Amino acid sequence: MRRLELQSVNMHFGPLHVTRDVTFSVDSGERVALIGPNGAGKTTLVNIMAGSLRHSTGQMLYEGRDVAALSTPQRARLGLVRTFQISRLFMGLTVEENVRVAALHRHQGRKAARDVIDAEVHAGLAKLKVAHLAGKVVDSLSLGERRLVELSLALTMEPRLLLLDEPAAGIPHGESRHVLQAVNDLPSDLAVMLIEHDMDLVFSWARRIIVLSGGAVIKDGSPETIAQDEHVQRIYFGRGDT
Ligand SMILES: Nc1ncnc2c1ncn2[C@@H]1O[C@H](COP(=O)(O)OP(=O)(O)OP(=O)(O)O)[C@@H](O)[C@H]1O
Ligand SMILES: [Mg+2]
């Protein structure tokens, strides 16, 4: 099933043309990496897909429905969920309370019994193996633990398409392994789009890679195709003849 479809999406910030005619689609269960140099427009694209930014022109369909007018929370409730390059947890609250916020958010507008919410919170904590941190205030966690809690929050939203913007960024290597392992272990029916600069990880994890450069998609294909593409090597890896 087609989860998301972007048709000629453009984004202008004043005179800056940051997203250029971006067209692609993501199907259920796909593992897609979105790569490109710093400033290529990856985060901007995630912002557009998740609803933090409204694109200037073009069309965006989520499960066949035009979601351009929907807010980020509305999209999240439909299963289009993102995490941030920079941590966005509620400081001062415990891990369990943070996950509870996500569970309550998902039920907003409907009445959910307390034990239903409790079950979802515990499932969310268990999925990312962070149940032992439940009572800790998030401020006291390591960066890697915070990331796992953020993923736990995201999964509590019951996503069908999860957008991960550099989940291992800024995390010490020893801990980033756990985060990347968690990304590897995400349910197989969940479509995931991952932004990541570590090419070893990208090429081992992704089944498909979309390369952005200067705001435009310059290549979209299997890791094998991408690795061999001269244009990609020149623009992204800084290699090649010109
Ligand atoms: N709100 C904004 N106003 C003006 N320009 C912006 C805005 N947000 C992003 N840009 C510009 O858009 C371009 C793309 O930025 P973006 O953050 O999407 O890149 P990125 O691919 O995520 O980079 P990185 O790998 O460093 O995270 C950059 O030139 C950036 O300066
Ligand atoms: Mg970015």
C-alpha cells in the first residue's frame, strides 16, 4: 500500500528555493534512507512531510489523502510520525510520563479507558527496552537513552510511516549502536524514512536510497545502484572527474 506520495513539491524561503520539484513515493514496510550533503534540504523535506512547514507548491498525499492542510498532530494521529534532529522530550517529566503524553495525544478526541492508556504506555516502553527507565526524569538520562525514549514515544503514536531525522546524531558511539539497533528492529510493516550521514549504516540498513542535492532528488534507487552512480559520487561523496 502506498503510504506517502509527493508530486513536484517545492519550498521557497523568500528568495531561497530550498526544495525543488521533489517527487517520490513510499510504500508500506519500505526502508528508505534520505541522504545528501549538509544543507541539501533533508530536514526541510521532513518538516514538509510532517506538517511543520507548508510547502509552496506541489501535492502531498498520505494514504491517498491530501494532507497539506493538516497540522503535525493531525498527521501524527493518522500515523505519519516524525522524530527530530534535536531532542524534543518534555524535560522535568519522567520517561513514563513522556510516553503517556504520546498515548493520550493519540486518543485525543476519543475517550480511552485508563487501563488502555496504561497498556499502551507499557507496550511503548517495552518495545524500545526502556521499561527500566520508566520512573526516571528525562533530564537525568544519557543522550542515547533520550533517543530511545523518543523512539518509544513515536511508536506509541502507532505510526504507519515513521520519519527519523538523524536519530544517532550527537550521541557517543558506544550508545549510538543501541539507537541504530532499535532502528533496525522496528516492526517490518512500518514504513521508515531515515536521514543519516553514516554511509555504512545507510547502505546496510536501507533497501532504497533517495539522494537529495541542492533541494532536488538526483537519484532514487537500490543501494547498489546508488553506490555505482557517478553523479552521486561526484555530488555527494566529492569524488569523480569534475
Ligand atoms: N526556516 C528557514 N528559513 C530560511 N532558510 C532555511 C530555513 N530552513 C532551512 N533553510 C535553508 O534550507 C537549506 C536546507 O536546509 P535543511 O536543514 O533542510 O538541510 P539538511 O539537508 O537537513 O542539512 P543537515 O544535513 O545539515 O541537517 C539550507 O540552506 C538552510 O539554510
Ligand atoms: Mg537536517
